Amino acid sequence: MPAPRNTAIRDRHRATIARGKPPCGICGDTIDYSLTVAPGEHGKRCTGPTCTGCVPHPMSYVVDHVIPVNRGGPDILANKQAAHRMCNRAKSDRTDGGPILRRSGSLTRPNRT
Ligand SMILES: [Zn+2]
Ligand SMILES: [Zn+2]
């Protein structure tokens, strides 16, 4: 019997967390769970003339791993919390204190002063 697809578990966790509509686990502010994309913001590859926006809204809901997966955090519900997309991004920029192998081309990092 094949193992269930990982994305299915993630989707379920995401829905489970969203059901309680918790505030952002990083900054503590409320999250607008209806936000999806930033209206009028378009990605480089967007070509749709009817598109009203296709870039994820910075304040939209994402699932944040309390202990980041790339630092050994398990992909389980207990290690997940709701967060703003931008908070999640800021956190992942901040918590990689150790030597982490990054994909080529992204080794430079702004000084954290
Ligand atoms: Zn936040
Ligand atoms: Zn677009």
C-alpha cells in the first residue's frame, strides 16, 4: 500500500490550523484568513489579461513550522502554527544561524545588524 502523499497531510494540517483562526504565531497579530493574493500585484510570468492579482498577499495565512523543517523540525501538526506569509519569510531569513547548504546562487545574505 503506497504511503499517503505528503501534500495531502500538509493540506489537512493547514485546514485544521485555519479552522481555529489563530493569530500569527510569530508576531501575535490576527490573520485575515480570507486573504489570498495581493490585488493588482502580478508575477513576472503573469500574462493573463483578466488576472486581478497573482502574487501571494504578504499578510495571508501560511503554515509556519515552529522548528523549521530544514533544521530538523518534524512535519507534524504539533510543530506547526499559523503565521503571516511575511512573518514566515522574515523568520526563515533570521533563524538559519548555522551553516546551511543553500541552493546555488543564494549564498549572499544581508548583514544582520
Ligand atoms: Zn505575523
Ligand atoms: Zn497576474
